[in-house]
Amino acid sequence: MQPSLSVIICTHNPRLEYLHKVLKALESQTLPMEQWELLLIDNASNQLLDSEIDLSWHPNGRHLREEKLGKNYALLLGFQEAKSEILAIVDDDNVLDAYYLELSLQISKDWPMLGAWGGQIRPDFEVTPPNWTKPYWWMLAIRELDQDKWSNLLHCYDTIPVGAGMCLRKCVADKYTQLVSNSSIRLNLDPKGKQLLRGGDIDLAFTSCDVGLGTGVFVSLKVTHLIPVSRLEEDYLLRLAEGIAYSNTVVEYFRGKIPTLPKFSNLITVLKYIYYNFVLQDSRNWRFNRAFSRGKALAIQELIKK
């Protein structure tokens, strides 16, 4: 029986405790297993995952391995191997609600004008997060919705699904494969080892517009994002802020927006430093602003070279 939906999990040196929770949630899906397949893609992990993770519980479960380090390389392998017309991307720290796959498949039928869609992403923190981190939770792919939204416009971020739990049509995946295969900078917009780049998922979702389709987010689709204590450390969040700024700048460039850097003098930079650190007494906010600026500047330098 040809599966109606393919679940693609890309993972590199996963935290096995989290990955087991991810797989347990998939095992509990209301969509019968005969109707979907599971592809677990080992992206150059130090230990071969096919010897550590048992997929025998799934009649359509398969282990794959991609030796090139980088989530996008693993994702492209998943796109190539998937047998279904509807694909669901699940990260190795995403726990889907039991109805997720069933609802996603129904959305694909009820909303034929959409090429990519997703839903709400709720956090499950390993420890209680410090209060100062809350303004930066958006960087951890946390998303709450009060209504369904959809659009077929580029740069409409309110309706763009992020990678956690993103569903898409095979035609969008095929077009994305074609686009990134001709651009090394675009191909490396997703996490690569310890590099905290983000943006490949946004580029992938926007590819729906390239094939004449739209994007949407739905209240009924719910994912729990498992967040370890290490992702609440300031150093991690600063590196993440720089990676996000870099990636978003590259995505917008390839989507028609020419990035420019503000022309600040050294005096203005010093005044801003004094304002944040001594007037507002918020040196942390200053450090995050600087991280975002560094990421954007680095992206522009890379784009100039291409």
C-alpha cells in the first residue's frame, strides 16, 4: 500500500532520551501506520543510529544515513527517498500530539492551495527558564496561535510554518531541491554540527510561492518542543541570535530583498553602548543587538563574495 504521508526525521548525535520520546509520540499517532512511512536519517552521527534505534515497530520504518554534515543534506536525502506526496518534517526534539499526522493529512485535502503548513509549538523546558530569557523564546521556535492563518505572499511571516512539524507537498520539496542544489550558501542555511544557522526551513516554506501555492498555520496542529537547559544559556542564545540574523538576511536576499547595513559612525556606536549599558542598565540587550548586527554583516559579506 502506497503511504499517504512520509515523516522525515533528520538527526546528528541526538540526545537519545529526547529521540525516544519523539518516536514514542509517533508510535501513538491516530493515523494508521499503514498510511504513513517513517524515515530516520542519521546525519553523520558519531555512533551509527541503526544499531541504537529500533524501528521494527513501524511496518514502513527505514534507517538512512547521510555522511555530509548539515541538516539540509539529510533533508534532501529524505525528499529523494520519500514515497508520499505529503511530507512531514519532525526534528529529533519534537513530540507530536496524537492527532498530528491525521490532521495534517486532512489539511492537505481541505486546503489544496497550500504547499506548506504547520501549527503551534509549545515548550517543554528541562528546567524552569530564567525570566530574562522570555523575550528571546521566539528564537527557540516557540509559537502560540489564536486563529488559523494562510497567505500566498512572500515575506508574510505570520503564516510561515517553521521546521518543527512542517508539512509540505512533494512538488515544493522537489522545487526546493532544485533551488538549493545550485547555491552552496543557500544549501548551508540550516544547522550544521555546532553551527547555529537557521533559515533553511523559512526558505523551504517560501518555496510554496515559487510553485504557485501558499503557506498556512493551524491552531489544531500542536507540537511540544523539548528544550534542554543548555539552550537557555546566554552564550548559546547569543550565538543563535547571530545565526538567525545571518540566515534571515540570506533568505531575504534570495527572495528579492537587497540587504543594507546602517551607516553608523563610531560616535553613534559609543552613544548606543552608553545608552544601553548605563541609561537603561541593560547590557544584555546591548549584547543581543550586537549579535544580530554581526550576523547580518557577515551575511552581507558572504553575499558580496558570491
